[in-house]
Amino acid sequence: MKYYRTIGFSLVFGIMLIACNGSDSNTFEEDKNANSLVEVEGGKFTGGILKLNSIEDYTSLFPAGINDIYSNHIASQSYEGLLRLNQKTLEVEPSIAASFEIDHSKKIYTFHLRKGVKYHDDPCFPGGKGREITAHDFKYCFEFLCSNHKSNKWSSLFRDKLLGAEAYALGKSDNVAGIRVVDDYTLELELINPNAGLPNLLAILAASVYPVEAIDTYGYEGMQNKIIGSGPFVPKTIVNGDSAIFIRNENYWRKDEFGTQMPFLNKVTFTFIKDKHDELKSFQRGELDVLWGIPVEEIPNIMGTLEDARDGKNKDFEVQAINSLNIQYYGFLNTSEVFSNVKVRKAFNYAIDRDSLIDFVLQGEGSAAHNGFVPEMKGYPTKSVKGYFYDPQLAKKLMREAGFPNGEGFPEITLNLNASGGINEKIAETLTFMLKKNLGINIQLNVIPMSQLHPLVERGQVDFWRFGWIADSPDPSNFLYLFYSKNIIEGKAASINYFRYTNPAFDELYEAALREINPEARMLLYAKADQILMDDAVVMPLYFNIDIRLVNPSVKDFDINALEYRDLSVVYFTNNKAENVRIYDNLKLDE
């Protein structure tokens, strides 16, 4: 399987130096102190300020209310759960649960919590001091995940898995039978059926723990803009669209293999620069340490000329790249008058040339989504799923059969999208031109911030939209979950099944895959479910991302991965200067 991918440009010579975690923009005395580095055992350093940017505002900071990557990157600095992912390998590791075991039936998981792990200090606690986390906290948070509360966007995460979750959601029980507190430091979870993917689910942000005192004090609405967790960084100030500042949790439970208190960084800051050009300039000035999602065509501009390099005008940086578990797509509201006809949906899919989009618009940055909705990943039979290739004649034929020959009588529709630094608009202009040329239809663009677009899509208030989906865990279920009909809950306006798609055959395969213990058999079931989505043309898969990051070479242990999962507790700065600009060590040639 091609897991890592080379990029269609060459990096030529060693190019100069970015300041070691410091910039002229730091005006506060505390930042000067925070920037100082102290060497510790193992050759690492404590101290420094990691400066990041979010190209979009966050939509929520409440764990159960987050299902976008921008909110995730901010809130995940302070929240944690029973388990975590390894940033480098994406394997599940212990977190607040020091260990767990599974019984012989493969249905009962017993988690043993660490003692002494405390919430961050907050006025919601008596005396403002964060208290110790116990198994009761996890029961409280997990039962909320099983509820139909409007602030819970993950209401189907456990409902078909944990014993008693469905009865609790329907109000037939006042607790979830499969969530049991044995004692303050022991939690049991009992499944209806074996589910090999449960540890991955427990490692996602939605399964993080937060205190009941916070909900009692601020309410669920208040927690949309507030964080009270136990993680490596404590929020200092958060102003959506302006900045988010986190400081080191001096009481964090975690230590490295040499016994050094983690995290290593003193501070993490987020800006909210929306324009990619402005973001790039900030990186070049040393005001950002990481640039995520850089277009390939910008790389030469960043590197500058060889003459600039000799004159010391450029900045040193490291390029990281990887095939991401991230799909970009256009969504159809399958229940709408416009897109309820499967022939129309198929016509849209056949009318666009994904390969030309990759080659000429994205400059090779991505791979066309011809084989279903699920990206290539270990063990998944991608090639067995038959999706859509460019066939304008078939597209015309389907539209004619749908009653719209050459687009006649088809209403003018709107594609709703966020700018994401401008790239989404460029793609939309190309694809809507193709749809106009091949189907004779007119499409208007409505460009709005993601914080506005996301709730509209969740509530089924737009017929046609652009979204991306990056996995929370490296498993096909994380993509197919979006189409599961049980995510459409009666009486609840918002749903993660944005398409309002219902198909019993799909649901049956999806549920069977979740129950299947054999990895190969499970992947085959997922692929069959993916094929149903393609046969029904539920969605327009466009392309899978190649993630590219530019990183200050003084930043260490910030490993790139296919989920853009970030564990900043392990990241540190070094005083050592990089010798040259290079492709990231883990980047491999196509196999």
C-alpha cells in the first residue's frame, strides 16, 4: 500500500535559519521568559512557545460538540480521555487509564484509572482548585454521549455498542447498564457485541472527560467557549477568531522515559489568520512555527531564490508530507427536491474530471477519489470499490433520463462552502464550470465561514455543500459512520448524517463490520458498504489530501501522521540549528 507519498517538486539547497522559538513580535516580558530553554536528560529541552495558526474559527470547544478539525486542534490541548493515540504510529496508548483488560467474551472492558490526575483549576470547583478525576466522571461523560441532548453531536457513538445505551437514549432507563463504576479508579464498559474498534473510539476527543461542576456552573452552551480538562496545557485566554493561548500544566500527570515532567513547552498559542498568503508571510517572519495545508505551488515562493539564500534572506524550514486520511467532497441533501433523484446525483459525479482537478488546479497535491469514500489505509481493499470516472456523455444521458435534457428545467442551485484560505473557491470555480459545460446547469457559490456553514449542514438546511472529513481514528468506520441512518434521530434537528441518507442494506453491513473480530473480514464488509454509497451516489467524492506541513526545524517530535492528530505534550524546541532544508525523514518513495 502507498502510505507515504513523494511530492512533485524538488527542494534544492540548504536555506538559512528561522529563529529558535522567538520573534520580534513577542512583546510581553513573560514571553521572553517562556522562550528560554533548559536542557534536560535525554537531550531534550523544556521551555519555549509553540506558535500555531487556525485557518478557520472553531465551532465549539465542548468535546461532545466537536466534529471539525479546527475545533479539535484547539480543544485537544486541554482535554484527554481513558486512552490516547501515539502521534507517530497512531497506535492506541494508555492515558488517564493506566491499563485495561478484556474478558474472555470480548465484551467487557475493565479500565484502571491513574490516581492523582486532576482537573485544571477553575472557579466551578470549591476554592477554585481542580479535583481528582474518578471513574464517576467517565460514567457521567459517557452517558451524556449516549443521550439525545442537542449539544451532543456524537449521540450514536456508543448507542449501538454499549449495553443499555439505546434504552437510556429513549428515556427507558436512568442510566446506561453497560457503563459501571466498580470503584473510584475502576470503570467497566460492557458491549452488546464484541467490537475490536472500541479502544480507537475511546481515544477520540469526544470521549474526553470533563467535570459535572463545569456543566452545573456554565451549562452546555457556556462550555462551547470554555475548556476545563486535565490535559498538558491550561487555557489562559481564548477569543474565537482572534487568539487562543495555553500555558503549561505544572501539575500534569505525565512524565517521559527519563522522569522529566511533561509537557516540555511553556506555552502554545493559536492565531486565526484566514488568508493563506498572510499565513505564509507570518511563517516566513518567524511568527508561526508550523504551516499546515500549504499549496504545492507556493513552495518555490517560500524557498526563494538561490541568490536570496546566499544573502541570508530566507528562512530555514522542514517539509513534512503524508497521504492523509482526509477526503474532500461535495455533499447532497438526499431528501431535497433537487437531489432526491439518484440519476441527478450520478450525473453530477460523472460530469467532473477529478484527475484534471488534481493535475492542473491542485498541482498534484492529492489523489482523485475514484474508488469510494474511504481513503487508502492498511488492510482496506480500496481498489475493489468502484466509484466514478469522468464520463460527460453518460452524465448527459442520466440528466436526460432524469427529465432535465441539457439542464432544461433544472433549478439554479447554490454550492455552499468555506474559503479555507482561497483553495476551496478555486476548486469550486473549476468544478462548477465542468457541471455547466457538461450538464447545462447554473450553480451559484455562497462562501461563508465554517463556523456558519457547519450548523447549516448539520441541520439539513442546505442542499449542496463542500466539506472535508479527516478521520478521528485509522478505521473505515470513521468515514462510513457519516451515512449511518441511526445518526438521524427523531426530534433532533442536527445530525452527523449530513446527507439524511437511509438505506437498511448499508446499515446492516456497517453494523456487521463493527461486530466482526477478524480484521480481513471486517475490511471486506466495510468495502461492500462503501460500494453501496457509490451505487446510490450519495455524495460526490472529490479527492484525498496529501498533507503538507512546513515546520520550524527547531521544533522536535512534532511527527506528522495521516490524521493530523497532535500530541503537543511530547513536542519540544532545541537550540541546535538545522543544517539544511530536507524532506521529512519518514517520507518514502511510492512503493
